[in-house]
Amino acid sequence: MFFNEEQLKIALLVQRGRTNIEIGEELGYSAESIKKRLGEIYKKLGVKRRVELVNFLSKNNLFST
């Protein structure tokens, strides 16, 4: 499981409770673009939803909030 810097930033912001719109504004992308990038992250991790991503990150101690 390897993530690029952008994917790591997005995952961290999701874990911190940011919406796609907020993430997009912070990183300079549209909400739709963030949605697409999240889909790529979900696929890499084998998760299907935002809450599953957050749970995965927490269980694996990938980020601390």
C-alpha cells in the first residue's frame, strides 16, 4: 500500500472530518476531483466508504488526530 503525497494529505483531511468541498478548497481542487481521488484511495485500501477509510487509518495508526 503506497500513497503519493496528495493521497496522504486527502486521507489525513478526511480523518480530521473535512468534507470534499473543504478538502478541495484547501488543496486547490474541485469537490468532484476530491471524490475521484478518494475513490482511488478506497480502492487501494479495499474500503467502500469514508467511515471505513477513517476506521482503517485509526486501526493502523497511520495518522493521529
